Amino acid sequence: QVQLMESGGGLVQAGGSLRLSCAPSGSVNSRNIMGWYRQSPGKKRELVAVISSDGAVDVSDSVKGRFTISRENANNTVWLQMNNLNPEDTARYYCAAAPTIVALNNGYGLWGQGTLVTVSS
């Protein structure tokens, strides 16, 4: 079964940067919307940023101007560049892929195991 593999999480000081990467372990539909969601303890999972195969982007207001999502359709790889991180960004970040944004928001499609991002003050 195809899995999404995330990497790039870790511990960083406030104001620092991290770059998350996500790639599938096998073949997936290149027309999928791909994106990043995050969940911190005691909170609901929330959308961070998603990108369609033609490059249309939707970014959460909480990270707009600090986070950038990008993808390479040939390998269905997606990245999340996170700059000017603050402690409120601390969460487990999940990569996901699905045919529609509705499917993603309802937890359907392919999901990775998540990578932990911790921002210290």
C-alpha cells in the first residue's frame, strides 16, 4: 500500500526556519490535491496549506506570509518552507493527498504518519 513519507521536522528556536518534505512510497494520482495539516495536543487538526496539481494554493491565515507550499508533479513531492516560526506553530505536521479539498478536510485520502515540529521560545 502506498504511503506518504514526511521528513524535516525537529526542534528550532523561535524565529527560525524548517523545511518539511513529503513524497509517496509508490505511484499516486498526480492530479491529487496535496497539502499539510497540523495538530497540537488538545486541539483539532487544522489545515496549514494545500496545493493543486496546477499550482493553486490555499494557505491558513495563521501562517500566511511565513509558510510557503510547493510541489513537483513528476514525483508527487510536496514541500512546506516554514519561516519565522513561533511556539504556536509547535505541532505534528501531516502530509496528505486526495482528489478534493473536501476529502482532505474530512480525513480521507492518503495521510502520512506526521513529523513533529517543536518551536522553543
